[in-house]
Amino acid sequence: PLGDALHDRHHRASRAVAAALLRLGDRGLLALERSGSPYAAEALAVHRVRQGV
């Protein structure tokens, strides 16, 4: 699954995957929330700030 790519050794790739998951909507958000990746946590934090949550 795409969420597994969050654990890539290259931080740019992991950040790109996290951004792509955000663009997928609810399914992408769920994948990010289930991930233990720091890149997922970062993407979720940025998303919440942008949403005003």
C-alpha cells in the first residue's frame, strides 16, 4: 500500500507520499492516522493547521 512508502529511507520521498495521501481525502487521512511515521504525523499536523482544527 501507499502508506508503507511513508517509511522510505529518503525524507523527500516520504513527505511526497504523505502529501499525496492528503490529496486522496478520507482514505488518505485514515492511512496517515494509522501510520507511525513521523512524516505522517507532520503531514497531519500541517493539514490540521490549514483546516483550522
